[in-house]
Amino acid sequence: MASSFLPPERLLLGPGPCNTPREVLKALGRPTIGHLDPAFLDLMNQVRDRLRTLFGTRNELTIPISATGSGGMQAVLSNLIEPGDRVLVGVHGVFGKRFADCARRLGAEVVEVECTWGGTLDLSALSAAAEGRFKLVGAVHAETSTGVLLSPSCLGGLREIADRTGALLVLDTVTSLAGMPVELDERGVDATWSGTQKCLACPPGLSPISLSPRALEVLEARSTPVTSWYFDLSAISKYWGAERAYHHTAPINMIYGIHEAMGLALSEGMDERFERHTKAAKHLCAGLEERGLTLLVQESDRLAPLTSVRIPDGVEDAAFRERLLEEHGIEIGGGLGPLAGQIWRIGLMGENATKATAERFLHAYDALSR
């Protein structure tokens, strides 16, 4: 029996996924071909080239992993960490905690420096904790649970700490890729993972990753096998490299989707795309403050694709979001961890990053607040 399920029309203004452009949906529906078909192998080359441009890197190993962003994190960390390695993680939200937890499960000795949720990293505290040698120094570039973006100067400080301790610099760029500048090479980032469902506006299912030559040296020098067979980048890179050696069956249609999504981003122009995300966020923030709402993050640290705002007194979180979805077809996110029940997270990502979209949310908020 054919499926009769039709998803409802939603405006996805949560922390991801966001709405998928029609061009990407059309690409996903193209005929499936074999993962070793010459035409598909050529498409893979284009995907790698486009990813390098988005990441701002010349790294050879820049590919989409067959997994969501959390799988990309698992892949990168499991390839770089061996039991007993020391890892320093700056934590200022849920996904920094997840980073540290994943490293700890891989057998690392994790030094976790927790900073204020809703603020940037405390470089002084991180520097003080960075005693001795470390394998990795890491953080979340764009913390989705709070709406904080690490500034170029903060990233520079992390790079200095990594240099002093002999470590690789590792960043989670899940929410920043294609919405804010990432610039791996310019900022000295050795390894990263991201996702497709945020500013790339492609459905979830792939995790773009990139490893620098120095990170590859660490991988090649391992004294123990990578703990995950599926995420072993030494093997996966042979499929994406010149050998085209079979590893697993690639999600062919998702590769079509990310190829199209990246094409849309590059056709728009990255500077133009970043500016569009920034202008939309500023419009939203101004509208929220005009209505008497308090933003969680100070302006200098705000992440344009994701805005966190404190829930007004007297408003019940879940009930408001339920009405917003039922009566206006708009989804937003609630708080996570210690911020649960205290904030809303409003995403303006991909094609949703427009002033018109921000206005639609503000009008809906007004209607529900009467």
C-alpha cells in the first residue's frame, strides 16, 4: 500500500533543520545511480571542491561523512584521539558538553573548562588550565544551545593555546558553516565537523568534515586502530580519494542534495550570504527588543543564524510554542540544559534568513500575546 502521509506545511525557525529550497528537494529526487558509477564519482569531486570553498580551506581530506553532525563529531574525534590522550575543551553550552563527553568516552583525559552559558569562552581560564601537553584543544564555534559565536580574536587565542601545548585545534562548525565565515586555513583550525540541516538548508543526513595535513599526520601516527570501523577515515578517504576503494554504500541522493545546496550558496556569493544572515538576525533582535523581550547574548557575541531570547514573565514555554505551531505553522526551539524553560531559540538559517521571515515570526508573536 502506498504511503498516504503528507507532512504539514511548517516554517522551521528552530535550531535546525530549516526549510529546504525547492531546488534541493528536486535534486534529492533525481534517479539513484551506483556509488561507483563514473558519473557519481565525478560528482563527488565537485562536492569536495565546493566544500573546500565553504570551509575556506585547501585541506585534501574535506568530505561529507554519511551521518548527521553528531556522527561527524564521532568520526573526527575517534580518528584523532587514543586512550590516555589529553584533551582541553572550552564549554559554553550543550554542544561543548557533548564534545567533552565524546572525547571522554574515547578514553581521553579531558580537561573541561566551563564558561558562562550565553557568553563567550574565558580565554584566561582556558590558558590557566592548559598545563603540560595536550592532543587536542577544542570548542564549539557556533553554540546552538545559546546562540554564541566565537570571535576571530577568541579563535586566535585558542590557536595560541594549542600551539603552546602542542595540540591540534578542533572546532564544531555545525551552525556556522554557510551562514557565518568559517575560514579554517586562515584561523589555523586543524579539524572540524558540521551538518547539512542548518545554514546549508539541506535535509539532515550528512556531516561535512575537514582535516588539515597536521591532523592527518596525527591520524597516520596512531599506535592503536581507530575504534570505529565505520568512521575510520583512513579507509573512507580511499573511497573519496584517487583509489575509489569501496568502503560503504554512499547515500547517493543525499550527495545530490548537498551538491545542489552548496551550488545555491556559492551562486549567491558567500559574503552576500553572510550579510543576509546578519541583516535578518539584526532585524529580528531589534523587533524582539522593541517588544520588551531580553536577548540572552550580548551583541558582540551573537550568532546570526540562531537568536536566543528570554521567555517573558507569565508566558508558559511549551504552551506558547505549541500554539505558535498549531495556529501559525511556525516552529521555534526551547532551551536546553540549565536554560530549559528560560529561553526560546529562533533560527534564521538558509533561505529563511530574511527580514520577511523575521517579520512573520514577530507578527505571530504579537497575535499570541494579545
